[in-house]
Amino acid sequence: MTARNRPIVTCASCGRHRPHKARGLCSACHQRHSTHGGLEKFPRTVQPAERIWVPTSRYGRRMLQRYQELAAVRPPLSKKRIAFELGVSVRQVERYAAALAALGSREPASA
């Protein structure tokens, strides 16, 4: 996105009227705070939408169902162990857990 397409805002750091980069900052101030620290002082102006990954393919739904079965095992298995059993990364196991929480822990659609 070029500066011409960005709305003009009053920068939260320098107070000048300049094209908006992010967090209410102009491009120069955003770069400075990003490089030298202090970006956390300026919260996001728009929070990201609820972006929960949910599998859509038959294979993905089947894997989610397998994850749900492994997560129900008692004593509970670690994420690392579940990832090993499914043949996926630990991050993918975290995605499966988030998807189940987003679906309200209801049974996923059958494969």
C-alpha cells in the first residue's frame, strides 16, 4: 500500500499530520519505535478479527477428530506426544486445540 492510499492522521508520537502506517503512527515514527523499542506504548488501533483456523478438507476434519480422541486420553498426553502420534508439528496441535475451542468442543463434521 502506498502513502497515497493511506488516510492522513495526526501521528500519536510526533503530532504531525501524515499518512497512517499503523498504531496511529506515521511511517517514520513507526519505524523508529519498531527499531529502537517503545512500539508497545502505542496499542493497535484495530484489533485483528477473530481468526481461528478450522479445517475444511476431509483430511483436516479427520485429523481434528483424531486430535480430539488423543486429547481425551487420560492421563493427558503432552502436546509434543500428540504431535508425534498425529505426525504433525506442535504448532499444528495448538491449531487443532484452538479450532475445537472455537467450535465449542462439539463433534466435528464426520469425514
